[in-house]
Amino acid sequence: MRIRWRLPLLFSACVALGQLLSISPLVDVVAGAPPSDVHVAYPFRHVLLAPLTLLADGLNGSPARELKGFVVWLAVAFTFARLTRHGGRATRGDRPSGWSLARREAGAALLGVGALALYVAWGALAPRPIPSLTSADPDLLVFDVHSHTAASHDGRAGFDAEANAAWHARAGFDAAFVTDHNTARAIRTALAEPPRAASVPLPGIELSLSGLHLLALGTSAEIPNAAYRDSWEETGRLVRALASGQPPDGGTPPPDTTGPPSAPDRRAPGAPPFLVASLPEYWRHHWGPDIGTLVRWGVRGFEIWTSSPRAMDFPERLRHEVITRCRLDGLAMFAATDMHGFGYSATAWNVTRIAGWRQLGAGEVSAVLVAKFQREGPDANRVVVLRRWIPETPVQVVVAVPLNVMLILRTTSPAHAASLLAWIWVVALLSGLRRRPRRS
């Protein structure tokens, strides 16, 4: 039996090198160092399907430009493989030609595109095994500030607040703000029912304004915003009104949804929501002096890591500028999944410490968190993400795919490495058996 051993040996060497140069898969974005009190855990099926799950996790947190680069790399690899295959056949004198070759290559291309489509659908839509953030400290609270349900215009059909909470629980979140686009009906329904998942749904809403998406955390009130979308000046009127706790144009104040004010750190009834500028909008449309304007209007937090593809295009140097500004101005910083029911891995979490939070209800957890954001600003929580290298220049985009694949190998567990090696050699052995020459 003759096996093509060069590629299996090369892939095996890459896996072994990754283990020799291993680093923590997690990093605190602000501190620039791995956190010591949380770690990432993987279910057994994630390890068993390591070649599929590790790549799907990596793609799930990729910038849009890197996803395009991934498709280009796949096309190049496919073309190289087909040319190598035909070169070997030409040497043996059995290479097809003419229409036969064209039909065969068209079939191979269609098969490749179909396989890629199935893989993307599995990675984005199937409830596949995913990483989870865990900790032995019962007072650590892992939360998300930005997620959606089917009530949003771009939410996945059937992805209701219960499904949202179930996904967050699987990914290691203890709580998550449900911030549907311009409506709070899903979170109001969820808060009116007994909790069914380990992750606590928290009240919020995402407002679409003039080139700006703004999270209002801690409220389940409907906030009419259609009249404030058309101009930056009108947007400012609404933001200032929300930040002051007063309705714009002298309307009725939004109802308090945080419960009675008797618990520690509880906001008073009618207190304003906590306003957070969302990525990528504030970067794409309001970078520069407008950031200072938002702060003056009353925005007290900024997303610095949002794992949607367009938001992950946020340049690293600008992220550091926002972090510096937040530290100087006492502003809170957050990671966001921006979960819409698509893409099943979480790659970013917020971690904070609240003694006894497990004895609190959803409204109480929301109130305590918002009070902590207001009081502690940049020290209110840590932004913990799965480590990745983010390209910024066109040259970096070209090499981002292989560099991040190697980074995956450096951050993967020994169990995943063993699974990868097993997959490499099983495929090599099966390939060798298939190519064994027939006896005449």
C-alpha cells in the first residue's frame, strides 16, 4: 500500500509545533494578558470533530475582509490540488482531455462549492458543540451586552428570548442583555415568564439613529425613535433626553423595569438607561469629534470588541484609541456577541465580580450591573476574547488566514491536537487505500 506521506507529515508537524509554542486561547483585550480566573472549556464532541469545530470557531469571529481572504485561499488550494492531480495522471498517461476533462473539473468545482456551503450552514445554523467560558468563582458574572431575537428585523426566525438565553448558557454566559432593534417586546415577554435557561435575560433595546446604533441597557420600555433618525442634531436631542432620564418633547417617562429600589446598588424608579455606542456604526460614521459629542450627550460606554464580521474590521490602532479615551473619561468598555441566531460560537465575553448575584432576579441583576457601569466605568468589567490576529492592511489580509490557522494550533488544547493528528492520518490512510493501483 502506497501512501502520500508528505502532506500528512507537514500537517502533523504544524500541529506539533503549535503545541510546542502553545499560548492561552484567552486574552483580556484591555490588559493585553490572559485572565487567570476564567478558562475556556470544550464539550467532548467539539474535541472529536476538531478539524471542523476549530475552524468554524475561528471563522465565526473573523473580520469581513478575512472571510473574503479565506474564500480566496480555498480557491487557490483547490486549484493547486486539481493541477497536482492532473500532473500525476499525465505522468501515468491516463489524463483525460477535452470535454471529458471539462466535465470532470466542473463536477469537482460544484462538489467543492456544495461542500463549502454545507459546512458554512452547519457552522452558522446548527446547534453544534461550542466553547464555553467557565470559572470556579461563584461571584464572577459573565455577561453579554448586545444580543437579539426574532423580534429584530434581521433576527433568525424562531430565535426567541428563550432560545437566546439557551444559547448564551451554552456559551458560558450567566446573563445577557436582549437588545432588539427598536423594540423591547421580546424581553418584556421573557421577563414576565419564569426563567427556563441558566443564563438570565436582561432588559435593553438597540436604537437605530443617525449613523449610530445605541444600546439602552436596563430598560424594557419602548422608546419611539423614528423621529430622531434623520439628522445628527435630532439624534442628539433623543440621546440627551435618555441620558437625563427625561422623555424627549415632554412625553411620558419610560417605566422603571428594575424592580423595587430596596436592594443594594439598585437604581431609583425612573432612572435613565445606560447608553452604549455600538460597533461598527460609531467607528464608520462618527469617528473623530463626534465621539466627544456622544460623551457630552451622555453616552457612558463603548463596545470595543463586537464579533460580527463588519464590526471585527475595526482597526486595532483605533481600538486602542477608544480604550485610552475610556480610561481617561471614566467610560465603560464592553465586548458584544451581537447574536442574531446565526453563527453558533461565542468568541467574546464580559466578566465582572458581584457578590451574591446568583440570589438576584433578572431586574435586580440588571440594576446592579448598570449601577456598577455608572460607578466604576472602565473598571466595571473585563473584556475577555478568544485570541486572534486581526489584519488591517491589504498585505496583512493576504497572510491573515494562514497566520490565524497557526494561532488556532497554538491555542488549542492537547486533546484537540491529538484529535487533529488522528484525523490527519486516518484521512491519509484512507486516501492511500483508495489510490492503491489495481492488479491487472
